Amino acid sequence: MISMKSHGFTLLELLITLLIFAILINIAIPGYKDLRQRDQVRTTTLDFYQAVQLTRSHAVSRNTRVTIANIGGWENGWEIFADTNNNGIRDEDEEVLLTGQGTNKVQIISNRFVSSYISFLGSGRSHQRSQSSQGAVQAGTFHICHPEQPQPVFELKLSRGGRLSMTRVDENPCISNEV
């Protein structure tokens, strides 16, 4: 008599394996979502920080005013340009040095002094737009956060001298200002 050995799985074993797999996936997905959102906040913070630093660097190296301006809101992206007429708005004849892309659901909340642009002079100091002179000193604060994620929240502060500092803060303005 020839004996036949079973080399596969029974239907019950396959169903139990699929059930265990489904349970593990349901446990892992929320953790992955949180991890992805936290990573988006960190990445956006670093991208924006580097863009502002690059703007200042271009202003110093060219010894002229260079501006970073948002595209309908900082979370929609930004562009860095040589601001030859000091108006804080890119005109058609002004050279675009770099553009930054939108930030998905990550929000960049700024105070009114830096709500639409940051402009650096050749000295590296940040000044508001002005047709007749260098303009007043420009300083302000940004909060970068995710409306569905309580932490991390990063605060970027632009000092009167044009330097940008980055710190983590506990209060999340994105949750109370949910869009």
C-alpha cells in the first residue's frame, strides 16, 4: 500500500494564520500612522529651516536683498527670490533661486510679522519690505505641527539679527486651529 504524506496546510490552519496576520496589521497600522505624521513634522521643520537659512546665505553672498515668500500660505510651499525692488513680492523680472513644495497636512503657523515673507539684506539681517529704505527690523515666530498629532511641535524663532533658532515646545497650536 502506498502512503500519501500531506505537504500543505489545512484550510483551518490557513484561516488561523490569516486571522493572526489581520490582528497584527490592525495593531501596527495606527502606530505606523503616528510615526509617519511625526516624521512629516520633522521633515517639514528641517526643510523650512534650511530654506530660511539658504535665503539668508544667498542674501549675504550676493550682498543684496533676498526674500522667501509663501505661496498662498507657508504650508502650500515657498519661493526664494532676489527681491530687487524690496517689495517682498516676486515680480516677473526677479530671479527665482529655489522653490519649496507644500507640506501635506503639516501646518506652519506664523505670527503676523512673518506671515507672508521673510526678507534678508546683504548684511544677513532680516528687514521688512520698504520702497524708500531698508525697512524695519523683521522678527517672528513659526510653529510647525500636525493637527492629528499632539507631538512633536517645533517652534522656529527669527531674531532681530536675522538668526533662526529651532526648539521643541509642548503646546500644539495646530490642534486648536484645526483647518
